[in-house]
Amino acid sequence: MTLLISLLCLFAGFSSEPGNIISLSGTDTIKVWNRVTETIAADQLGQYYLVSNGSLVKYDAQGDSAYTWSEPQTGAITRIDTGDPMRILVYQKDFNLVRFLNNRLAPSSGIIRLDDLGITVPLALASSRQGGFWVLDGSTYRLRQINMQLQTIVESAPLNLPSGAGSTNYRLIESGSQVLLLIPGKEIQVFDLFANLIRKIPLKVGSFYAYGDQILLVYPNKITLWKDPVIVEEELVRRLGGEEKRSGGGEFLEACLYQDKMLIRTPGKVILLRISKK
């Protein structure tokens, strides 16, 4: 079935005024994976990552499989961070483990057992370009940076998180000189690299992705770009009627963007789109 998605084209790195609304046909859809996936990601080299059935698969720019990693004996893959394509963070919640993979998805570090670091309830994790990783510690409600010697080198003051924090799907991303924490349905908290809270942005979204100095916001029925400091959302993608739901996709769960391509996860499929103007 032809995938129809309305898209608001934005030129010049998506910084221009809104353009025409167009419908995407098969020529705009690079690839569709008809499968249930746990998470997706993209890196700064234009490569894409899907986690499905316990395996992490890396794809090239055209959506062709390049490398695969899986280690089911240490649990399901819960979270990945591809901010550094040479050093990919993988988190396995079942045994509370972190490890790093290289650009061929081969282990580049030993297993890091978060329990041994006293982090028994990690609410969110992100790779750090300074080495090591960030973690939102659910026991102390503090944001911590752990270096490669497994020492805490930066720690925030206790954060004011909603009740029932342990069951919330927080997202954490290091982007440039900031660390972004998404509290789904409430706000995005912005920290500097010393874990000082800078501001709170009242954007009630379920998922997000850092794209340069902009934030890709994922709502159930649309995907928009938001640029700080002026709160202006530029709409990129919206489902048309019930077409996407009938085709087995459903609402938008995650999205990531690289130049003119966008990867979108829905409950029933993953779609790689080319964003272009007619």
C-alpha cells in the first residue's frame, strides 16, 4: 500500500519559513521495515539503527543492512545512543548493564554493571562526547556523569521529578554544550555540561531527538522542529486521515533526522523517508 504522509517542506537546513504541504508517495519512501521495533536511532554519518527481537542492526544511508549485534544472554536491548558513531552506547535493562560498541558493532569496552556503581534504578542514559556517559539516577533523582574509569565526575542537585518517576520513559541526550532531559508529556529540562539546570521548556511530547541547535519533537500525530530561544514549531510530518493506521503503522513513537532523510518508528513499522521539495 502506498504510504501517504503530508510533509511541510523546509529548506536551508529546515531554517526557512514553511513551504508547501506535499504528499509522500513511494518515490519519497526509501525503505519500510514491517516489523515491531523497540527503538531506532541515526548518527552524524547518515547511518541508521534499529533494535528488534533482541538484535541491534546498523543500516547504511539507503537502508541496507551493514552490521548486527546481539547478546541475548545479557538481556534485551533497552536503549541505544549513537551520538558518537565510533562509540555506541547500549543499555540492557534486564541485568542493568552498559557497554560500548565500535562502528562495526563489535564490543569496544567490557560490560559495565551499574549495580556495582550504586546505580540500581537508572531512569535514562546518554553517551557523552567527553568519554563515559550520563545517567539519571532514580535512587537519588540526580543527573550524573560517569567517566570511563567509572567515577562520577559531575553530579546535579536533586531534580524535581513527577511522582511515579520509575515508570516514566525518560529520554536523555547530550547535544553540543547541553544535556537535554525529556519528561514525557510535561517538559524538556536543559542542563549545561556541569549538570546545572539552565531552564525548563514546556513542550509536552512523548519523544524527541536533537538535530543541531533544533529539537525534533514527536507527537502521536505529527513531527515538528523546535528552535530555541523562540518557541516556533515547524511541522515536518503529519498523518493523513487514517491511511497510516490502516497500513499497520499507527501513531508516531520515535523519529530521527539526518540532512534530507528522516527515520520514523510507529507501532507496526519503521519508515525511512527522503524529505524534498516538489
